[in-house]
Amino acid sequence: MVWKALTDGLAEALKVTGLGGEEELRRLELAIPRDSAHGDWTTNLSLLLAKQAKRPPRAVAEALAAAFPPDPERFASVEVAGPGFLNFRYSQTFLSELPARVVAEGERFGGSDQAHGTNVLVEYVSANPTGPLNIVSARAAAVGATLVRLLKATGHEAAGEFYVNDAGNQVDLLGESVAARFAQRVGLERALPENGYQGSYVQEIAAALPEREGRAALDAPGGTAWFRDRALERMLASQQRDLSDYGAEFARWYRESELHRSGAVDSTLEVLAGRDMVYRALRPEIASKDRPADEEEREGLEEATFLRTGRFGDDQDRVVVKSNGAPTYLLPDIAYHRDKRARGFRHAIDLWGPDHHGYVPRMKAALLALGLEPDFLEVLIVQQVNLLANGQPVKMSKRAGEFVTLRDLMDDVGADCAKFFFLMRSTSAHLDFDLDLARRQNDENPAYYVQYAHARIASVLRFAAEKGLTPARAPAMAQGTGGPSATGIAPAETKYEASEEFALIRKLAAFPEVVRGAAAAREPHRIPGYLVETAAEFHRFYHACRVVSDDVARSRSRLLLADATRVVLGNGLALMGVSAPERMERSAEAIA
RNA sequence: GCGCCCGUAGCUCAAUUGGAUAGAGCGUUAGCCUCCGGAGCUAAAGGUUACAGGUUCGAUUCCUGUCGGGCGCACCA
């Protein structure tokens, strides 16, 4: 991996010149400049070290460049540029051999073992099992699943998990709503509870219940539990089916009820008490002028149990056990994260919806109170999605149960297209999802651009094969040894001259760094961005360079480059969970 | 009132964690099919990065303030 070679080389240069050691190396930033005139890789290390070295940045850069160990297999030059950047340029050998290396590594190309197997748990979606998955869940599912794949690709032991809130008021309310709809179905009078769920799926669940048992449950003392349990399992199964069809994999569906049953909730409270982190008190006074109505409600309240989250950066202490003895949502959630750590995960990444961002300081504070490492939990907020149709926002009312579901979206624009659109944008930014554009199966739809390039390459390879031409390849290829010569292909066997060929090769060479950066920054949107650029680079190459021609050696070199591009596009799409088609049918709409 | 996300081309968004001349797509305009997939390519036009300060070799990025948009501020989950 080039990134590693540069890091090692600069470490050596720092040592030789006496400009720094491990401390300085930690500040090292390597990047692929957007302007290729600035080389294939660049670092600003000398600019960062100039002050402490008490030498001008350019002088530091000169010294580092001179001390950088020669590596003609990879680099042709190390230049000092601008105020003191160090720019590295690939050697012809490296570039000529790269396509063969990409094809030899196949689906492994782009990955690395950089993380050395660090355990990471990614919790995502975790929607309440009280209704169909909505559009924000669809976005979170695309992002979370891709994040897991990115982490795996960079050497993490990563797993996806869905936290099922199957305990508490919300599922009780679902049970009561279903019970009411069931009663109405069998001709009995029963009003929907206040704030009950109104979506049509509630009726569907009620309609599927066996009549005799249902009637018995309606009359039984605590019979709503019967409705609750059945509604819960049905909702859960439906969510699991939707996410599976959508391509979002979860290693485990972790139920909140397990935490209550196993005693993990109680023991977590005991641990917090043992650390002197909880106390019993009445709710603190809130400015009465803002909340006059609270005066009456507060009368007669018993003491609740508070957690000292205020000590750890939260605005105030939070209630973990209500005055009626029931835990708040926070306590089992703390127990859940404690369990994540106990299961051996070194790091937990949670993807939460936009309405939960206020909950982040509370949760982090709670885990600090528990004694977990400060950086154990990392929360990413998946911002909201605005659906647009005919250029107008699609109105969605959760109260009336009217909203576009994940299933609607898959049926409407397809899972591939939906995922591509969600992953195109930065997770932390609001997203306008243009349904009209996503529905369109023509050149205006960016989701097809990358897939088209992949299908086009497959077509060219098929065309060449019919003429008996195959991509250039070395007879014996060393597997998995890494390094530029690992393919064993001799440079003379591939012949590249055109600027479009080298531009494409350079773009392919950047893929591992894009994957590494996307994983490290938790920014999946870099992948589709890179793939669009790569597809564009391929199309440029394709227009400028005839691939299949009478020149057999050149044809085979170019077929190899096309094949390498196919591998990279395929790997990138696989990271996104988007299919890489060998063929694409022209739709009637596209032809018109 | 407090907190979080955000404000970049007509529209939707990037900008490699502070880097070199702020880039794509759509839309607009002008071109390119005897030939490997035209769902493609080439080019033009389009910017005081909301505004005002600050930090430094360097700011779209970090800090402060103002304006504007969205979302949160429960003994709900």
C-alpha cells in the first residue's frame, strides 16, 4: 500500500535528519492533491515542523526530500513545491504495473489491514417496532451498512446491530391500538387510545389475528399484552424483511427486553450507585414563569432517582428511575452500551436520527459516569430527508400514519437507486431527495452513470473475447504478497502512452486511499463521489483510445486497464451495497 | 432563552479533517454517432463561499458576533 510506504519512508527521513520521531510522525497528513500538477501524493509535514525546527519550511522540506529513501519501484521523484509541500510522483513502472495488480487483487483491491482487527460495533436504524420503516431509516440503513463494510475493508472487526425497543410505553400503545382495531373489526365498540397509532398497517395487523383468541384476549384482564406481543413480532418481521431486501445486514437484533429479563438494567443501576453517581430527589425547580402548569403536577410527586450526568458535560442531571419505580429510556440504554463494551467491542458507533441529537451529551455523560473510556461511544447524526415530487415537498404526517416508507421507496425507485442517492450526500447534512429524478431512468439520473460505465466495460470485454482478445496478464502471479511487483507482470507486457490512460490509472491508484479516508472520517459519500469521477475518467479514456484494434499488444493492455476499472467500480459499488450490472437494458423512457 | 445541524454557481450538492487556481451533476448555450453500449464525450456561460471581525505561512473549513433556515430542549421512547 502506497500510504504505508510513504509513512515508513517519511519516518525514516525524520529519523535520519533528526527533525523528529514518533511524536512528529503522528502529525503526518498524506493526501492525494486534486491538481495532478502537484504530484500523486503530497504532505504538508515540513510546514507543520518548520516552527519547532526553527528553519524555513522549504529548508525542512529539502532536507526531508533528500533523506527520503529511494524507492524507484514506486516513486520517480520527490519534489519541494510552493511554501514547502513535499510532492511525490509515481514511477512509470508503478503506473504500468498497476492495472495488473488491481485485477490480480480483485475484490480485495482497495482494502487494507490498517486497523489491525479493532472491534467496532455499528448500531444503526434501531427504529421503534411500532410502524413501518420511514425515509430517515432508509437513509440510516444505507449509511450504516456501508459504514460496516468500509470498516471491514480497512481491517476492522465490524458488526452491525439493531437495537429493538420492545419494552416500554410505545409498544404498549401499539398493542392497545391493535386491540382497538381488532375490536372494531369484530363489530365491538372500542376507541383508539389517545396518541394511538393510526396507520393502515395497524388494521392490517388486526385483520391477520385469529378471531377466537383475539376475542378472548379483549375480555381477559391484561389482554392487551396478547395484542402487543403479536403486533410486535409482526412489525419486527416486517422490518427485518424490508431491511434484508434493502441489503442492510445486521449481525444481531438486540432486544431491550433481554436487558430487563437478564437483570442487566438493575445491575447497571447498582454499578452506578456503587460509584456514587445516583441520588434520589424531587424534580429541581424549573423557572415557574416558563412552566406554570407544572405547579399542580409537581404536587405529591415522590422522589425519583437521578444520575449525575451534569458532572460530565450534560446540561443537568437526568432521571434514570421515575418516582413510580419504572426506569426511563436512558437506563436500559446505558445498560445496553455497557453490554456492548462487555462483549469486547473497543468502540461503538451509533447512528441516530436528527431528533435525537439532544440526547448525545446525556448518553456520553452517562457512560463516563459508568467509567467507560471517553471515546468509547461515537454518535453520528443522520440528518433528515426532504422528499420532493414535482419540485414540491411531499407532506408527511406521522400522526395520521401517512409517510413514505422504505418499502414504498424500494417499490418506487429501486433499492440500488435509493441507496446511491442516500450515500451521495454527507450524512450530517439535510438531504433533498428528488423522487422525480430518482424515478427517471435516463442520463439525468446520476445513479446510472457509474453502473453504466461498469456495464459498458463488461460489454467491451465481451466484444473483445468474441475476437479472441483477452486482457494482458502475466502467466504466473504471486498472490497476496503485496508490493508493486507482486503481480509478477513485466512492464514491457503492458504499453501505455496516452494521457487519458495515465489519468485513469492514477484514478484507480487512489482507490485504497479513498476507502481508507472514507472509513476513517465516517464519510461514506466519498465513495460515490470517487466512483463518479472514475467513471468519467473511464469514459474519457474510452473516447480517446480505441480499445479493441488490430494492434494486439495495445488492445490487450487497454483491455487490462478496462478490466481494472471494472474491478474498482465493482468494489466501490459493493461497498455501497449497489449492484454492478454486466448489462443494462435501455428503458423505453431513455430511448424516447 | 439554551443546544445541535446547516447557509458555497439558477437548482441539488462536493471540496481528501487548515492546503496550492473553490469543483461536479442537473438546467442553459454551442458542438461530436461509417467503428468496441450516445444511459457517452468536448466546450462555453455561471462565485465577494450569508455578513462582519479574529487566529496564521495559508480559512469554505477553526474562534467570536450578526442575519437566515431546519431540528431538539420530559419522571416520552
